[in-house]
Amino acid sequence: MSNHRFSALRDTDVVLDDLPAELAATIEVRDAWIASLPASATGMEFLVADLQRWTPGMRLRVAFLDGTTDLHRDIADATRQITDACNLELDFGVDEQTGEFRRWSEDDTDHVAEIRVSFDQTGFWSLVGTDSTDRTIGHPAGIVGGHPWQRSLNLGGFMTRRPDRWQGTVRHEFMHALAFKHAHQNMRGPCQGEFRWDDDPGYTPTTDDGGRFVPDAGGRRPGIYTYLAGFPNFWDRGKVDHNLRTADEATSVAGRFDSASVMLYRFEPFFYASDPSPCAPTGDGVSLSQEDKRGLRLLYPSTQPELQALTEQRRELQTVVAASASEGGHESASQPQSPFARRIDQVLARSLEALP
């Protein structure tokens, strides 16, 4: 595909995570099915978030569709800051003889890697956690999804021109791949009230030569809805709401808001209602914050008591899902017919095989 959008990017451009609409639709169907299961005091509301976590101690394989060996090496190096902070390994499949990194193909019928990286699509994005191997996510004929022949993580344009703070972009997307979500959508954070959603009164839509919305002749500024409708994102209002507004969802598990997190978008000052804004990032946009590292340790612990507690939690969850599905008129997870029920059963069973 053409790389003209990548080569036209400036360091000040805000490039947001942008999963294809058809893929996002399949995720919403899956989440709605799980939300329809009867509520349980044992934690059914956290089912999606829990299933998106990989099993601690797991060796996650990473493979590349395109790109050079030097680029692959730089990306692997950038992710070490993540794996140094938790009980999880990212295996890039380096060939000791050639120095080449593992690759995947659009002709694959089996998963050669849990995380399948590409550089040829527009934007930076990743599926969240175990969704990258979930065959119910994404249309089989699409290029993004959980099938072996589909992309699960994209770093658009890295072969042409890496963005400013590119290591932070890599860490941001790989944190998504390890089941982390955006900090600005944390229900405990201030961002929804701090984002300046609408244009200044009387703003006349004005763009520069590249198609970016800019202040008009009177100095009036575009709001977030207008700004993100221009280059390089071209988002409609619905996509802005889905990706930026606070996600106060039953399936979200949120810690305290962390303004230094690498998972917090870096916007220009005019995006915020106040200056300085409590939603504005205080980190450098490159390195993991202490809270990022703490979150990694909590999600992927290493001590025997923590692993044993996770084992007991997942055993209980397996029982609850089967019972709740049956009582609610759904298929049983132990004898699944629904693809979603089959997936739940598969994820929990494999996790329990690996856990103590």
C-alpha cells in the first residue's frame, strides 16, 4: 500500500490507535454476549478483562510480516523494559545462525506467534491481550484479527519513518498486546471532563496544506471532534467517543489514574479545557512509569502465593461461567456450542494447565 500518509507525518501529529470498524464490531458482539450472562458475586463482571490476560510465566511468541532485521531488533530491544518488569517472556524467535527474527505469513493456517506484527497498515494499534489469538475476533477474510493469517499489532510507517518517541509507541502497543488499556479512559481519571470536545464558538473550519484542522483567521480553535476528523486520523464522531470517552464498563478493571503512564495519549495543550490540565501527561512518552511497572507485576506475578491465588480464581471462574451460561439459557462452557463459550473454555483450560 502507499506510504504517503506516513511520510507526511510531523512529530506534532497525534496518531491514535485505530482498529478497523469491522473488527471492533466483532469485539462488541463478543463483549455483549459475555455481559448477557447472569451476574455473579464471584466476579463475572470482570470476565472479559480477566480472559484478556495471558498466563503469568508464559512465553509469548512474536513474529513479523514485513520489515528489516535491524527494525525487528530495535523493536525487540524496546520491549525489554516491559518484560523486565513482569513474569512474562516475549520470544522473537531469533535464529542464532542468521540473526533473523521470526516471521509470519498471510498464508499461515496455524498460529506461528501470539503477537503478529506488521508495518504496512495506517496507524499504530494492537488487539488487547488474548484477543490476538481469538478466532471469534475479526472477519476471516479481513486482514486484522485473531486468526493465524491476520495482523494483531501494527506500527504503520516504521519502515518509512519512525515517529518521535518511537520506543514509547512500541511500548504502548505491546502493552495493549499484554492486555493493558488506555489511561485516558480510566473511569477514575479526570480526562473526560478535561478534553475540549467542541470547537471554540464561531470557529470556521480551516485546514493547512496537509489537511490538518488548525485555528481559523480569528484565532478560534478546533475541538477534538473536528481536529480528529482531519489528517492523519480522519475519525468520525462515533469513533472519537468510543476511543476517548471514559469507559465506565462492567468489564473494565481500572487502577488509579497515572498521568506518567506510557498508555496515556500525548495531546497538544489546546486539547484540554484547563492549563495545566490534570489529564496532560507528565511522563516522557517513552519509558514505562512506576505505575506501569506496578501494573505489569500485578497482572503477571511471579511469587508462588500469587500464582496459586490466580489458579484458584480461574478454577472458580471456569465453574461460574459453565453454571451461569447454563442457568441463563446459554450454551454450557463445558460442552460449548457458541464460539464464545468454546473460547472461554479453551482459554481457562490452557491457563490452568500452565499454572501451579
